[in-house]
Amino acid sequence: MAVANDNQSFPALTFALSGEVFALDANTVREILDVIPVTDVPGAKPFVGGLINVRGRVVPLADLKIKFGMEAGEANADTRIVVVEIDLAGEPVIVGLLADKVFEVTEIGGASIEDTPAIGMKWRPEFVKGIGKRGSDFIIIPDIGRIFAAD
């Protein structure tokens, strides 16, 4: 994933969480699913409280809204599960991420990504790689590896 002050652009999947636009490196995305049955895990932390079956493979399902302090909502016709492969402690791990809505894959220029401001953020800054701009819109680029490593 491109980071702030890196002039390289990268393909990004944009999606919504509670009305905010987020972007993930599209190269980490394996597939996008409609909402499927979730098996709750008793005693699990709310962030990754369930498991899904993705083509016969057991995959943890995470709700990024919980990590970002947003209110969790009910799934609707636009809700999707973005299945991504992340690097966790040097090992590839497949996880599902709930998204209120998936928009598109777009190119985000490295020069348009800025460091996360130290103050005035409503998101935990350690979980944000940077803030991208596309036109007059801001796009939050989460640090998925750090989010999962912290749990």
C-alpha cells in the first residue's frame, strides 16, 4: 500500500462505513460478497465476533466500524463483505470486512495522500495510514495490518 509522501499511485477499492469513504489497496482484495450467514463466536471480541464460510474456508469477519468508534448498524441491500488477504506477523491471513457499501476501484495518487493529522481526528490515528484526496472528497486509508495486530 502506498503511504504518505510516496509519489506512487495505487489501485484502491473504495467503500463506505457510516457515511465516510475508506480505501483499501485493491491488490489485497480477493473478492466481494453479498452478506452471508455469520456464525457468532461466544466470548469473541465484538470487532471480530463471527466466522463466515468462503468457498469452504473458515474466515473471520471483522467490523471496522467498531475499531473506528462508529455505531454498528444493521445489514441492508447495499452491505457487502470485502474478503482481503493481509500480512499478520509475516503470515498471509484471509479476513472478511463488513462494508456499508462498496463503490469502485480507483487510482489514488501517492502525492495526494497526506499524513494523518495529530489532532482533530475522530478516528484512532494509529489505525489510519493516511488521508487521500479525490477531487474535494477525503478518503481514509486504514492500516489493516495494524488494526488486526492490535487485537
